[in-house]
Amino acid sequence: MADGVEPRFSDEDRVLLRDSVRGVLARHWHTDARAAIAAEPGPLHEIWRVLAGQGLSALGADPAAGGLGEALVVLQELGRAACPAPMIDAFLVNRFLNDEPDDTSPAIAALRDALATGDALVCVAPAGADPDPRAGRIEIHDDRAHGHAAFVDAAAAATHFLLGLARGQGFVLVDARAPGVEVTPVRAMGTEGMARVTLRDAPVAARLSASTAQHAWLGVSRILHAARAWGAADRAFELAVDYVKTRRQFGQPVGRFQAIQHKLADNLIALTGVRLALQNAAEHFDRGIAHWEVFANALWSFATEALRQVALQTHHAFGAIGYAEDHEAPRHFRRVHLDMVRHGGARAANEALAARYLDDGHAEFPEYDFGPSAQDLRHELRDWLAEHWPPARRAEHERNDTTHREFHAGFARELGQTGWIGLTWPEPFGGMARSPFELLVYMEEMERAGAPRAGAPIQSAALMLYGSPEQQRRYLPELLRGEVMYGMWYSEPDSGSDLASIRTRAVRDGDDWVINGQKIWTTTYWGDYMWLAARTDPDARPPHAGISMFLLPSDTPGITRTPMRTMYDGEFCNTFFDDVRVPADALVGELNGGWQVLVGSLGTERAYVGGGIAIKTARQFEALCDHLRRSDADDGLAQHQDPVLRQSIGRFAARIEIGRLLALNSVTLVAKGLEPTWEAAMAKVFAGELMEQFGEAALDLLGMRATLSRGSVDAPLEGQLEQKLRHSLMWVISIGTNEIQRSLIAQRGLGLPR
């Protein structure tokens, strides 16, 4: 991200910080004693002084010493170690004190010094400032505090309390040892460590002025609590993964069972989504980018449900051993729930997101800033699309071509004149050699405009990687100019996800190859050229070693195509090959090397599949929000003010943001020269199922009107909602079913046995 303040700490710096904190906790917060000492004042003071000696108690006081991004690292390690040291409180207090004037009260000046040395252990109790109405209420009369604060962590060890007044009225500092301060321990989630703080005419040591930091405290607190909960959930998950690799039932490791693999794959997706959302929110905060709170709300909405679900699923994997109190898992389960039910849970965050997308005009998802070059490209694309694909042209195309709505030959040729079809192609092939992030920007802007697709990225990549020089000279220029469209003949009636089992044969006959067989479910069957996988060695072992790849015109004699309507108003095709003759130079790559061509050409493209689905869902979501606002204004309704609808809108806004981040993670790996496999699978699984879930939710929100199809009277959004729900099934099934993707995630991402 290029906007705002540049980061002072690199990823490598944070890895060193993580390792340092983990080492300190291993030496000073002993595993066998954690459960017993977590609520006792003495051990908490000791570990806090140790952490302060590492400079960690100063995080938040000076950006040069570390910001929210560094605090995340520390909190994640504290969560892993089940250590309740008050790092969240210290960071918040340091941020508050940053905004206080230099000539502040002696109590504040003393607190600054004591925090740095670890002699002060401050507990922040939001009370009346918290979205949770049960968090307490504090009132001030003549510099005396009255009321109570509930759900206060580590209160028994506190030297000071920073207490929230009613929302917008600031915070006050109270000495924990002052008269009128009473700390009452309470059990929560079956464990000690939490307390209720009651104030009866307690003297106020200082009152903090209203400040930017105080306005931001809730978002920062949510980020920090989510980081600690993530650390706890991730540690328990790590233990569970190790356990299922060795625990045997029915003569084999339980980690080989598909049910366990898919459960743990879902957990990895959730943990990765939360981790990326944490980093994203913290990075935007540290750089002073205004919409950091949008990301913080999205994080909190998703994490409150996702991390608790991970905690539950982890225990399912452990079985009975996991709920023995001498096991680590119970303390991590408690930490996740105690942290993620705070601040009113997801409700307030969902409402804030709903306000953005329903109340603030035509709000769109925040753009990620990938630097000046990508931003320039974004503006160029918008200007060009406004001229070449205005709404009127789009509407005319959709009216006149209901079968191939996703392609427009004239538009493809116009786009070909810009060179953007080869945006990321290497320069020797006529490409622009732009970054993977710029390709993501291109995808976003094309989807924003509802523009047809153009080019053939999978086949282009294969030709550049495996094509002969002659094939590259012949086929790549016309692809770059947008003059042709390619399809793929891969799947067969008995070979869907298992492409290694294809039976379509290609037999050499003199200077030709003769092809016989059948392909099915081909969507772009009307393309000018087709990419055909055929078996050239029926006896090869393993079976995929006998496959070759061919490139041939779709109208080659001997090919019979039988189109079939799909349930999403499109078409795919059943294709028969009867003694189809193609020349020897139709072979792409090595003989019997087609599997490498197939897999290799898909490698980079997989990184963008989840992104494409997430972008489509984001645009559909924005259109629905815009429709709700406009229809309410036209009809005098107040549907978009319905609290149930707003909660649903907020929840989906958060999940779409997570889908975007999972997709961006895959693209980031490509930018580093890596090939995402299970990472891309995570993005595809999450985004595909999210598209389905959003389509179903739209029916619930709008009722029967949402079932009306294009052309029907009163069809909302011209029937897009129900059509996209029908279309969403394709994204879960195609490009590798989500069940296959989950197995890939479990086996490659987690190392579970095949």
C-alpha cells in the first residue's frame, strides 16, 4: 500500500520480534504453570516487567519504536502462550497519552515513566464508552468517580484503571489503590482472571482530554483483542493438526479421513482470513489512511464468528483429550471466547458497515492502493471504459445476445488496440510486463463496468511457456489484438475433477493426429480455437503421464457440437470427435507432456480465480445496497433501516472484504515469484461459497421480488440477483470442485496424509 506514512518495520523485522517474544515467554511464562498463575497478581507483575524490559510496554507511545502492526505480533504471541499480560491496555494508554499536552498533570507524567519501566500495570475498562451496555457506567462529580466497570481483565494486578465515561465524554484515570476502589473477582468461561471494578467516591487522578486517539480507541481495541484471540486459536489449531497426523483410528491416522481434512481446511481458511484482515487494518491505521476503521469493522465482524468456530472445530478434532483441563486447548478456547464477545460482539461493527454501504450515498468497497502506476492504470481504465463500454452499449448487448453475454467481438478488438490484453505478458511477446497487482486492478475495473471478457490468459500463458517459436509467432499476436477467443476441451463424462482419467484418444497417423472421443461441459465451445487434452499413451503409468495437449480450430471437420442450456441462462456443449485429423504441429509441448502444460498454464491463473469471484460478489453487493436506497426513496419505505437487514448487510460486507484479502494474498505470492496452490484454493473456496451465500441472503432480504428474472415486471436490478444465484453454483463446482480444493488445502497446506 503506497498511501500515507511508509512503514518503519519490515516483515523480516516482525519475524525477529515474534521470535524474540516467543523466546521470552518460553523462559518466563512456563507452560505447566500458566493455567494456575494467569489470574495471580505476582506472576503478572513479573512477566510485565520482563516484557517492559524488552521495550514492549512502550508500543504505541512512539511510532519509531513500533506501531499497531508490531503490537499485533506481540498480542498473537501472548495469545499463543495463554499469557494475560496487559499489552492491549498499555498500547491504548500510550496512544491516549500521546495526545495529551506536555504540561499535563503530575499523575499523567508519572504514569508515562512507570509504563515504560513496567512499574505501572494499567487496565483499560471502557465501561460507558463500550458498545456493550452491560460493560458498566462511570460518572464524575467534583473529581470523584462513581459507578462500576465490568469484564475487566487482570484487574487484581492493576496499579491504575483507565475508565470510560459515557460515549464521547472521554476517559478518567483512577489509582487502583485509592480509597473507594473495590475489585471483585468474577469467574468467566469457568476460569479466574476477570473482575468487576466498583467506584464509590473514588478520587480521579487525571481526566484525559477528548482526542483523536479516544475516538479511535474502539477500533484499535478490537484489532488488538482479535490479534490475541487469533494467537490462541492458531496455537490450538496447530496442536490439533499435529495430533490428527499421529492419532490412529480404524488402522490409519485420523488426519487421512476426508471429514477431518475438510474441517481443518475450513479452519485454515478462517485463520488466514483473520490474519490478513488484522494485518490490513493495522497497516492502514499505522499509515494514517482514513478508511482503516472500515477494515477494522470488517475484521471484527468476521473474526467474532470465525475464531470462535475455529475454537469449536479444533476441539472436535481433538476429541475427548481436548477437554481435559491439563491440556492446552481449554485455555485457548476460553481466551478466544472471552476476547471475541467483547465490545458487543459483531453487532456494532455490522451496524457501522451497514451505515457505510446503506446510508452514505453510493459507497463502494475501499480501493487498495498498489502504488502510482496501478492508480494511473485504474484511472485510464475508467476513462476508456466510460467511452467504449457505456451503460447503453452494455444494455444493448445484453438484450441482443442472451447466450454469449460475456463476450463481444467488437469490444474485444477495441480492447486489443490498447495492449491491455497483454498487461502482464513479458515484453518479448508484445506484452506490457506490468505487475500482478495491476492485473488485479484491471479485473476490478472491467467488472465495475460490466465489460465482456477478452483474451485467453490460460492458453496465452501455455503458449508462452510451452509453445514452439512458430506457434508463438502464429497465435500470440492475434490473441493480443483481441481477434480470437479460445475455449478448453478438458472434461469428459467420466473425467471431471479427475482429468488424469480422460479417454479421448489421439493416435499418430503419418503427418497427422487422429482424434476420437467426447468432451462435455465446455462453456466457450464457440471459441475460434480450442485447447484439447487427449490421451496419446493409453498404457502410461501414472495415467496423467500419457496425456498430450493440442491446439485446433473449433470448426475442424469431424467435430460435432451439441449445445445445452445451463440453469444460469448460458450454454455449454457436448462435443464428439469422430476421426478428427489435425496436423502434427497442433501438438503443444512435448508428446505425453500435456499434463505439465495443463497444470503449468493454470498455475498463475489460479491466483486470480478467487479474486474474480470476490470482485463479482462485491459489485453485486454494491448494486443491492444502491437498489435498497433508491427503492426506499421512490416508494417511501424504510427497508434499509430494518435492523435485521442491516445486520445481514454488515455481515456480508465484512465477508466480502475477507474474500478480497484472500485473493490479494494469492496475487501477492505471484508478485514475489511464487506459485500459489493451496493459497489460491482457499481464495476460491471462500469466494465461491460466499457468492452462493450472498445470493441466498438477497432472497431473504427482498423476498419474492428477488426471484423475478430479467424482463419481468418489477424485477429488482433487472433480474441480476436470482440469475447470479443460479450462476454461483458454477463457481463452486468448476475449476476444481470445492471439495477437491479442500483436500488440496489439507494435504498441501497442512501436510495431512493422502
